[in-house]
Amino acid sequence: MAASEAAPRASSRVARSDGLELVLPSNARGIGSVITAPDSPQLIAGVRLQPVTLWPDDRGFFLEVHRIGRGLAAHFPPERSQVSAALNYPGTIKAFHYHLLQTDCWTPIAGMFQVALADLREGSATFGLRNTLYVGALRPWQILIPPGVAHGYKVIGGEAAVLVYMTDQFYNPSDEGRIPYDDSGIHYDWETQHK
């Protein structure tokens, strides 16, 4: 948590499922902790990061996204996992959504993303905390996002960005909840921070 951030308070219940209680925090406006290392002690509990190796040459680059049974998504069951991709135009904000059951593993493969995470899990040691990650072509990291952690992103820079993501469940609309990008509880500041 940034030194200037106060500990978040619970605001209102969002969802509940099999022992997972999701509650909107009541945060001051901000972006939380900017995560600059995969082993950062400020990372939300259960979120995991892993650098991805790129093999560039004079034709472009090669990137291995996933191997079944290995890496951050090693525990994803092959019989019900899904791989999807999203192309996003510069300046696009897609936020926030969360899952009660599904775990996501994101791999940005083109462009740059400002990823915003917020812990909605009541009782979590990191409840209410927000993380900001700048990932993509300049920082090729995979991000594992567990159930109960709200997630979203903004495409930064002047080019389109592509996100490939693997989930441990087939798409199920009843497992996905949405929170407005400008929710007053998460209170994430999407404005440019370093003007």
C-alpha cells in the first residue's frame, strides 16, 4: 500500500459464493501500489506475476503464451480451460469485473496496458488494496488473477494493444460481475499520473 493510503473500509456487499464474500472497499482516490517486481511484497494476496521471454529477430518476435501443466496456469484443468484474446484501441478502459470461481491468467502481447487490480475479498489480508501494473511490450509479464480480485485495464500509448488470456473455466456469464470503472468505492484514478 502506498504510504499516503489509509487502510480501506468495507462499503457494500457485491457478491457471495461458497465462502467467498466480495465487498466494495471505501478507498481514497488513487492507484494503490505500483508493482515493479514480480516478487513485490505489496502485491495483492493470490495475485502472481511471471516475466515472459520474448525471442526477437529481424522479422519480429516469438512469444510462448502457455504450456499446459506449466507456468502460472499449471493448475488449470485442460478439459475446461479457455484461451481468448482482446484487441483494444488506444485510450480504451475496460474495468472493472470480477469472478467468484474463475481464475484468469493474462498475457499482454502487443502495446502497453495499465492494469488495475482491487481486492474485494472480505477477510483477505489485502482486502481493499489496489495494485497498478504497467505491462506489455516494454514489460512482458503474465498476471494470474484469482477469484474475488476486481480487474481492469487502460490501453496506454498510441497503438492498439492485444491481451491473450487463459481462464480455468469456460466462459460463464453468471460467474462474472461488473463494477463501473469509476466506482466510488474502488476509487481508481485513471488519469495520467506522471504529467
